[in-house]
Amino acid sequence: MVKVEIYTTLLCPFCTMAKRLLRDKGVAFVEHNVTMNGPARSKMASRAGGRTSVPQIFVGGAHIGGCDELHALDRAGGLDKMLAPA
């Protein structure tokens, strides 16, 4: 399966919703908690084109965006295509 990464913080409802969608689809993901972790947050912002809000989600190394973008991609059928093995 394609590697999925999600940058999160504690008590973030959008992070929770994004992780729930991924779990409901049976997707394993690597979670990077950036709460009180400046270096991880800096890496996230660098990878996400300067975006500092959470969550920031990457599928196969491609930046998806946040929770809203993840759900929109799923509704359009694009998430399943990105998650399919090559």
C-alpha cells in the first residue's frame, strides 16, 4: 500500500476527522504529532508549501492538504485511486 503520512496536534477535531476517514477505509498511516515539536512542525510546513495548519496529509509523498481536501478527494473518487498499489 502507498505510504500515508498525517501531521497532527493534540485535541484537533480536523485531525480526528481525517484519521477517522483513513481508518474507516482501512488505510494504515504514519502520524507525526507536531504539538510542542518545533522541528517536526517546521518540516511539515516545508513539505506543505508553507502551510502551518493541521492536519497536513501526504499520500505517496504527494501533498493532499488538510481535512477538507482529503474528504473532497475521497468524495471525488481520487483518494482510492491514489491509495491503489502501482
